[in-house]
Amino acid sequence: MNIFPKVGVDKIKLGMNQKDAQAISGAPANKEKAEEEEIWEFDSGLELSFQAEDNYRLSSITVMDPTALLDSKPIIGITESELESIFPEFRLDEDFKQDGKSYYADSLQIMAWVFDGEVFNVVIFPEYDENTELPIWPA
């Protein structure tokens, strides 16, 4: 599984509609529907989030699969110190103490969540237009 910053994971691209996303990823193991969001969970360690504010296009992708690669390097399951040394673009965003830490790489539009000293998951976001604050979907 390859993570492509600001684009997606493998053939799943940010900005896809639900029909196209399901054609590539198959049926999710679970769907959670809230007022402003629908989240699809897959046994493969992926979560796809479709936001109402984005007309239910694929707004973010959460990756929990330890085989996932970012820049040809594993990221899920590495230690916090490895995250800082292997991926120096990640900076501590917030420390929630016993509830973990969030790191963010602005240049990549990726957030990494650290629990118990290891990267638990990463969340991939699209790039946003600075003036309109709207997502710039990958081609």
C-alpha cells in the first residue's frame, strides 16, 4: 500500500465520489453515518471519509496498515523518534498526554497519530487553496 501525499493511497484518490471509490476499494466492512460525514472502514486498515461540506467526495483517508509506505518507507508502527528522524517534515501539532500526540507535515498534508510511542495511523488530506479554503482535488 503506497501513500501519495495530497493524492491518496494506491488507486484511491481524494475527491472521488462514493461510487468510484467503491468500484476501486470494494464494499466496506462497516459504514458510519453522521450528520456531516460518512466513514467507510475496511479490513485492510483503511478508512475513507466523505464530508458533507465536500459534497460527499472523498475528503480524507486514514491508513492503519503497517505495510503502508510513505516515500518507500514504512510509517505505521515506527516509533515517535523514528518518525522525527525518518520524516523530518512532521512536526508535533498537539500533545494529548495519555490520549496520544498528533504530528503534522504541512508540505505533505498528512497527519500522523502517535499512541504509546508509536505511529498508530496517518490521515491524508488534499491540498487547499489559500484564498478560497477549498480543496484542490488531484487530477
